[in-house]
Amino acid sequence: MRTLIIGAAACALTATSAMAATTTIEFKRDSGEVVVVTLDGEGGATRGDGAQAAYTYDAEAAKLCFAAPEGDHCVVFAEHLPEPQVGDAVRYTAADGAEGTATVTVIEE
């Protein structure tokens, strides 16, 4: 479950080509589980505990996939925000059916 949430964070609200140097996103499942991920804008994400992963994001489908050793984990967002701002939030549905909200908490140049 934790790996899947990281995947969600990897590009939930952004298109990689339009990102700042780093964007931090808090993913909160409706069950209460929270994972914070920082995106580097170049396809890499770092979770709050230091775990790193690669990701891809399809803006047209608002679908994020996180590359994990055991296989890709994908999430679909309710909408794509081409120019995210701190405080923007978007609902998501994970591949396991869990739902939650992804919120941009920090954007740094």
C-alpha cells in the first residue's frame, strides 16, 4: 500500500516539463494514511523516509505510474493541473481502489 501511495505522489498534480525544481505533495488516503513525496521535475521522486523511485505521468489521462521492482503501480487523478500552486488539491483513485486527496505543500525553484 505504501509503495502505491508513493506512486501517486510522483506526479499527481503536475506535468514534468512544467515543474519547478522541486514540488512536494502530501498524499492522504481517505483511510488516514499520509505519505509526503518530493518530485525533482525530471522523473524522480523521493518519499519522506528517503525512498526513491522513478515515475511517468500521462497528463491527458491524468494517470501516474510509479516504477517499482515488483511492477508498476498506477493511480488516476480526478483532473490534471498544468500549473500547480501550493495548496492545490486533487482527488485520486489508486489501483487497489483506495481513494484520497493529493495536496501540493511546497514548490521550490
